[in-house]
Amino acid sequence: MAHDGYRIVFLGPPGAGKGTQASLLAKKYGIKKISTGDILREAVRNGTELGRKAKRYMDAGELVPDGIIIGLIEEQIAGHESFILDGFPRTLVQAKALDELLNKQGKPLTHVIFVSVPDEEIVRRLTARRVCPKCGAVYNLVYNPPKSDEICDVCGTPLIQRSDDREDVIRNRLRVFKESTAPLVDYYRKRGIYHEVNGVGSVEEVLKRIEEALSG
Ligand code: AP5
């Protein structure tokens, strides 16, 4: 299958490396990456109505209501033959709405990649994550530190910690994931498009596993 026929969902717990891998793959394959988390954070930064509605849920590590998210995804997907969805769907309601939307266009999902990482590794990764508020680059103080102390390598802006990367909020995000998002595994497994990939290892190793799953 040519890369331009790929319609991929990246599923997995917070901090599994979905965003890191989705960005690499989107660049490599030349297809659009749609991250609901990134879109919501930008809306919060810009103080839009969407941002005002979403902020309190995000700061608490809770999910933003389905109605808000589904409308947003419809706009993002419109007109795109191929894409990687990072952080969507997260509930069965979202998954069913996505299927309905894609089936109407006769272009169903081609792959669902679940990136699996144990809880304690997730807490280690997320408490050490730093992000650039200007260009969006993502670092890790342990695994992928910036060259100069907490300054973005790409644009020189001081890095920040996401407001939901505090340990108590991370633990709540993990709980929400298990309760609301983990049931999607069964939903997609039945369809034969589901692949589980071990997310522990270097970024390059995990990317290689994902590409193997996509071509298998
Ligand atoms: P979102 O931004 O989607 O957060 P998340 O799913 O919790 O995922 P993260 O961005 O925290 O982690 P990631 O898996 O992308 O990992 P990353 O690559 O950054 O959502 C945030 C909030 O928005 C939600 O809580 C909710 O409120 C709302 N929201 C978003 N979508 C929604 C939806 N569909 N419905 C309802 N609400 C929604 O990596 C993490 C760290 O690890 C980084 O520091 C990275 O450098 C490092 N790292 C990556 N790979 C490796 C590796 N192989 N080894 C070591 N370190 C690594």
C-alpha cells in the first residue's frame, strides 16, 4: 500500500510516545498528523472559546467532552485522503463517530497502532518532559535533553512543563485512560486492523517496530 493510502490511529496511554512517533512517521511518509492534544493546547494558548471550554478538563487530566472533540476532528479530516490521528479517538463514542464519518467517504481506517508502555515508565517520562511553547518541539530531561539547559534547540525559546505533567495529574490521566480508552482495544482488534507495539526502547527502535506493523 502506498503511504498516501494510510489512515492510522495511534492509541496508547499518556506518555507512551504517540506524539513523538506520529510526528516522525508523518514527516517520513509526507502525510498529515492530527493531534487533538496539540490543537486543544493551541486553543488554550490563544484564549479561544474552544480553549476556554477545554482548559479545566485538561488541567485535571480529564477528557474534554465528546461533542467538542468530534466536531473538531470533522474539520481536521475534511478533504484528507491520508492522516495519522494522535490522541483521537479516546472513547467508544468518538471511535464510532469516526467510523461513521470515514465510512460515509468510503475511506475507513487502515491501521490502529497501540503503543504499550508500563505505568512507572510513563510517570518517569512525563515528569521529565519539557516542551517548547513557541515551536512545539518535545524534549525529555532524561532521554532526550536539549543541548543547552532547558532552552529549545530549534528556536532558542525557554522550555516549559505541561500543566498536566504533574505526578498527581499523570496518575489521573492513567486512570482515565484505563477506564475510557482501553476498551477501544477490543473494538479495533475485532476489525483486524489492530497492532500492538512495544513502546519501550529507543525512539528509533520503536519507530522500526511501528513501520514493521504497518507493512505487515
Ligand atoms: P494529549 O496531548 O493527547 O496527551 P496524552 O495522550 O496524555 O499523551 P501525551 O502527549 O502526554 O504523550 P505521548 O504519548 O504523545 O508521548 P510523547 O511522544 O510526548 O491530551 C492532553 C489532554 O487533552 C487530555 O488529557 C484531554 O484532556 C485532552 N484531549 C486530547 N485529546 C482528547 C480526546 N480525543 N478526547 C477528549 N479529550 C482529549 O512522549 C512523552 C515523553 O517521553 C517526552 O518527553 C518524549 O521525549 C519521551 N519519549 C518519547 N519516546 C520515548 C522513548 N522511546 N524512550 C524514552 N522517552 C521517550
